[in-house]
Amino acid sequence: MLHKRSILRRPLLTEKIAAQQDANNQYAFEVDRKANKVEIQRAIELKYDVTVIDIQTMNVRGKVKRLGRFEGKRADWKKAIVRLKTGDSIELATHT
């Protein structure tokens, strides 16, 4: 079992996710690759004091990048999209 503080890496802030926040009360986080949905739900409810209704997770493969003739690969990571109970919200730093 993972430690609750190490499960959530960072919130994801994109235009698409901002639209989902307004329309469906959904938020996205980068999470530990080994974390399952139950652990993610407990960590979010503990940290932000909200009620989680649904979680969708996906494994994102890292992109292959080049710099001149050198080629490398970004790390693989896991994304979690979380839907909250109506009336709950999470205050994240929004870009203006």
C-alpha cells in the first residue's frame, strides 16, 4: 500500500480540464503509477475534504523526443479524472 501523501503528484490544469470542471465537476491529477482507484479516492477525499463520485484512470505513455541527433523518451505516467459530488469543489491555482 502506498503512502497517501505520495499518491497525488500534481493537479493537471489544461483548457479541456477547465471546461470539464465547469460542466461536469471533474478534476484531473497526475498520480503514482502503482496507485489504484480506491487509494486515489481516499487520498483526494483526505487532502481536499470532498466526496468523490467516480474515478477514471489511464496510463499515459511518455513521448519520444529529439534534440539534434540525440533521442530520448519522457517517463510514462498515470492520469486520474475525478468527478465530485454536486456542490463540492477543489480550489486549484488557475492560470490567467
